[in-house]
Amino acid sequence: MAMAALRREGRRIAAPLINPHPINPLRSSLASSDREHTLLGVRSISTQVVRNRMKSVRNIQKITKAMKMVAASKLRAIQTKAENSRGLWQPFTALLGDTPSVDVKKNVIVTISSDKGLCGGINSTSVKISRGLHKLNAGPEKECKYVILGEKAKAQLVRDSKKDIELAFTELQKNPLNYTQVAVLADDILKNVEYDALRIVFNKFQSVVAFVPTTSTVLSPEVVEREAEAGGKLGELDSYEIEGGETKSEVLQNLTEFQFSCVMFNAMLENACSEQGARMSAMDSSSRNAGDMLDRLTLTYNRTRQASITTELIEIISGASALEG
Amino acid sequence: MLRQAPRFLLRRASAAAMRWSRPFSTDLPAETAGDSKFVDAWKKLIPNIDPPKTPSAYMAPRPPTPSTIPSKLTVNLVLPYDSVLSAKEVDMVIVPAATGQMGVLPGHVATITELKPGILSVHEGNDITKYFLSGGFAFVHANSIADIIAIEATPVDRIDQNLVQKGLAEFQQKLHSASTDVEKAEAQIGIDVYSALNAALTG
């Protein structure tokens, strides 16, 4: 009866550890080593195996905790910058309005993403929104191109939209973000890409656990003039006196370029904050998960240990009783 | 795990409370009717994903043009890394427009102007605050709100005379030794900025 119970115990412990499709070497070695034990049904898996597993899970927990702390400190550094830059795009939206539904021939979608992974789902969200915008703005005579900032979006978009990718920039966060760098980048993009409307897709940082996918639209000077004549949100633009510069179109050109660089600066800062925040919560849930796994493994370890002690005792006692009787 | 849950919730709640006790002054969740066309078009084509938000959702709508001229001008001076003045009520501002110093009073006609490096002076009653701007744009709206967007703005008393002289000499040297158009343009920009700084200190 005790033997049957032990056999059942052994199979119960071994069952979660025997994976029909072992993925990593640790698991496959576990499977092979304890399969012979459970077939006998007498001795269950050795405590060594469980101890090794616990050690690796504990290391993973330490690593993810450290990554969370690093992300938290990086977030603190960049959050004040992002908050301070929020006033930068508001005058442009106040002047030129917000026109995401504008109908133009040449759309360029600027997707901002991170270079490193392990940051939750924000990059996938940005890519989904970019694809959605692409679909929304596709049509006869209309073309829609991508400009990608960051490795992660590039990896995802290259798979199905390779011919639509105009430019890709990576390794933007090697140095802390500052306006000069973004201005140079914006200049690069504006020089190399023909556009009527630029749609910037990024994750706005609302709080440490909330990131809202957002899209800002920057129109080219010709489209601004066209929309101003057509009326609607930009209709009041004609009532503004244009001072400085030589002609109205030059000033509008400078205005568009300035708007693009300001909006890009804010978008990149917000996305960087969102990345760090998402990494914090991803690493936090990973550490918690590792902690749970460690608890379960500790229970398994104790059960295994007690089972092996009981087995030894039974052997001794049955040996002794066999000698007597 | 259940034991840790209340501790975890408390930690999250306190973190959230810490965040929300400092509301973002430039963030206001106001949904405007202008994006409804975009939202509808999105929902028709891509029903499974929520449409992205647009900047107007994060901005308080500006007040309409009043019928009488208001007594004060509302000024916003923003830089990439800071909002120096936000919604400050003043009597007058003098901006360094590309065509010369331009004074803006409440009720000024709506204007878009490029700025060149120079001094911005903000007049509030009897106080005059002067900032040296490196350039940018200024919008004056019909509702007596002035938005000034510059790359750098420093109070004039923080500028060092010696460094200005040195910088001016250096860029003049660069202009003489410049060979390509790009170098000449860069040197010229440097000279413009430093001469404006010089004028700011002396004038």
C-alpha cells in the first residue's frame, strides 16, 4: 500500500518534469534521468535534479530583478525630459490643427520602436497600428511608405512589407536623446523621402503601467496650403500674417520642418519612457513568476527528500523484519 | 502567492498615487470631435484594434476669439527641454522676429513669424524679463495667445561677455578660412548668433 502510494507520488512529481517535447537541454536531461527512476516506481527523482532547477530559476529571478531596477532608474532619468518636452508640440497643433483623416497621395508612416527586446508588447502595438494606417491609406494612386526607427519594428515589418520600407534607423539610443540629434535625423528623413503627410506612430507615456498608442500627423507645406484654401480646420490659416523670410511658402516650409523635428523629439522621448516602463513591468512579472516557480519547486524538493528518507527507512525496517521473521 | 497579493497591490496603488499626485500640467484628456472621421474610418476597416489617439486628445482646446480685446496677453514660451513660460498673463512681449523687433500687445493681429537670434523681453506691469533666444517660431493667435517656440532661451544675466567675444572671433576666423558653401553657411550662422549675443549684452 505504501509502495503504491510512493509509486503514485513518484509519477506525480515526475509528470510535470517529463516533457513530451523537451525544448531545452536542462529539461531533456531531467526527462532522461528520471524516466528510469519512475519506471521502477520505487525511487523517485533525485533531489539533485530539483536543486539544479531551483538554482537556475533563482538566477533568472535575480537577473530579472536587476533588469527591473535598471529600467526604473533609466525611466526616472528620461521621464522628466519627456514631461518637459510635452509643451513643444502643442503650439503647432493649436495653429495647424490635428488632421489624421487627411486624404493625400503620398503618405509616409514613421514608426518609432525600441532596439532592445524584453519590453512587453509596445513594439508589436506600434507595428499593428502602422499596418492599420497603411491599410487605411492604401488605395489607387495613393502610396504609403514606412520609415522605421528601431530594430524591433524593422524586424517585424521587413517580413511582409519589405518593398514599402523607405528608410530604417537603428541604434538611436546609444547617447541620451537630445534635440540636436533628433533635428539631424528629421532633416535626414525630410531630405530623402517624398511626402505629402507624415504620420508618426509611437507609444505615449501616460503612466508607468499605461502606454497609449498615438499617431501625430505632419503635413507638407503644399498640403497645408491646399487644406487652408479648402477650409475646415486649417481654414483660418489664411487670416494669419506671415512675417519673416521672403515668401509665404518659404516660411511654411520652415514651419513644417520645425514642426516635424519638434513632434519627433517628443515622440522619441515618450516612446523611450514607454519602453522603460514596459520593461519594468515585464521584468517585474517575470520575477514574480520565477518566485512562484521557486515556491513550487521547493515543495517538490521537500516532498522528494521526505520520500527518499521514508524509502530508506522502509528498506531498513523490512530488511530487519525479514531477518527476524 | 496570495499572501503577496495585498503587498503587491499596495505597492502598485502607492506608485500610481505617487504618479497622479503630480498631474501633468500639459496633459488634459479632452476628446475633440475633429478626429471622429478618422476614428470611424479606422473602425470600419480595422475593427479588431483600437484606433490610436491623436495629439488633440492630449491638449486642452484653445479658447475662441473674444469679441472685445482682452486686457492681458497669454504667453507660452516652450523649449525642447522645458516650458519656460506656460499660460503667463503679461502686458506685452517684444519678439526678435526675422524682420526686426516686433512688439505684441493683446489684440495683435494673428501672425506667424520666424525668429532670428535675439532678445525676447516680457513686460509684466513694471517688470521686464529678458531672454536670449536662439531662434525658432512665434505664433500670435487671434484670441490673444502668443506661442513662442525656441530651441534655447537663457536669461540675459547668465551670458558671459568674454566667451561671447571669443566665440565671435572664432567664427569670424572660420568664415575666412571656409572653403565649401556648407562651411561658409555654418560660419555665418555662428557669426549671426554671436553678434546678436554681443548686441544683447551691450544693448
